Amino acid sequence: MSFPLLTKLRNLDSAKATDVTKDAILESIQNEISRLFETRSSKRIQYEEKVNILDYGVIDNIFEQFTDELETVRAESYIRRLVEHFEPRASNVNVNLMNRNVEAVALSIEFEFEFDNKIEEVSFKMDARKLN
């Protein structure tokens, strides 16, 4: 189930609608994050730059560009900033690139979201090879 933008904005503070379940909100958040990764952007935002709508998407070959720990940290920070900006229902986002060789990269995204005035913690993994 996916929610239109206005519904997301209306329910941003908390999801109290009677027909909205915790699982439906989680599925919607995960779908939006997946869409973000399936969309390509032409440039990587720099650390001090503000994110804007033109930055929607992930740069091509991001998972092939890290050659050392510094590049890995930069990629994780870049992905975290995009998720935080384009999925406002997710807070305290943490991103980890695992299995740091190009052939077997996995991406772990952890975040919190509010449901029924409670904070729910979530973690899910994505196979980065399928994202390029």
C-alpha cells in the first residue's frame, strides 16, 4: 500500500487514522525508500549542501565507488541524508554498507517512525547489486 503525498504530510506527526496499520505505514516507508534507490540522480550532494527536489535519487554506481573506509563513510552519509530528506516519516536513520567488496554489497537501513504515539524501530536490508 502506498500513500499519496498529501496523506503522508497530513499524518506526519502521528498515524492515527483508523484504517492505517503499523504494517501499512512501514510498507509505505520501505516502498518510498526503494523508489529513491531505483531513481538515478546526476550528482552527489556535498556534505554542506542542502538537499532539494532535484537531488531525488541515488547517483549511478555509488556502490562501486568506495575503495577505502573514507569512501564507505561518505556513501553511508550520502544515503542517510537522502533518506532523511525524502522520507520524513523515518527518523534517526542509520545506514551501513556491509560486505564491502563490489561483488557482494548489502545495505542495511535502520530508522524509527511514530505510530499511535509510540516510536517503532525498524531495520531492513537491501541487496545493493540489484540497485545499480
